[in-house]
Amino acid sequence: MYGWCTDQLFSRKMKADELQSTLDILNHYFFDMPSHVRTQEQEARTQIILLRSRISDSGDGDADPPTEIASIFSDWLVKYLRFVTSFMAFLIAMTLE
């Protein structure tokens, strides 16, 4: 559990440019996946695209501040990583049977 909390606190404290850079890296990561994997990761890709656009718009008066976007990203990232690790554990358990 400690690792999840550390990651969550770290991403919540990111500056706008750090968050933009992290989202850009994740966007490229998901984009470079084989098409059959990209299809399965469509929800994650969409979330990253939405967050990137919110960061780009954060200079506008009505847009969310970067700290709020970082908080949304942090919450999403923790949920995504929990899902991925649970799924990987399931696959490993299935191969060991």
C-alpha cells in the first residue's frame, strides 16, 4: 500500500509542465502499441487525451487549474495500475494451474 500512496502524492504535486510531459510520454506509449492492444486500451488512451487537452486549456479562465488536473490524473493512474496488476496476477495464476 505504501507504494500506491507515494505515487499518488507524487503525481498530485506535479507542476503543469511535468504533468504535460508525463501525459505526452503515456500518449506516445499507448499510441505505439500494436493495434489489437490499442483497441483494448481505448479507455486509458481516451483518458490521457482528455487530460492532455485539459492541461493545454488550463491557461483559459474557465479551465481547471493544473493541481486539479494532476489530482484527476493521480486518481486515474492509481486505479489503472491496480487494475493492470490485478489482471497480471490473474494471468500468472492461470498459467501456474
